[in-house]
Amino acid sequence: MLTMIFSDPVVWGSLLGIFIMLVICAYYAYLFIHKSAPEQNN
């Protein structure tokens, strides 16, 4: 069952798309947190 699922290229395309979306969301969250943090100019 699992070997049949993971041999399907459509599944890998979906997993790749989900992974890319998570990476982009994490990147924008990181940028937002660092841009909204108060600047520390010494």
C-alpha cells in the first residue's frame, strides 16, 4: 500500500508543493518577526 502511494509521481508533486509552501511561510514569518522587532542601534 505505502510503496504504491510513494511510487506515484503525483504524490511527490503534492508533497513537494506543500513543503515549498511551508518553507515560504516560515521565511516570511522570519522576515516579519525580524522587521517588527525594535532596532538596536548602539
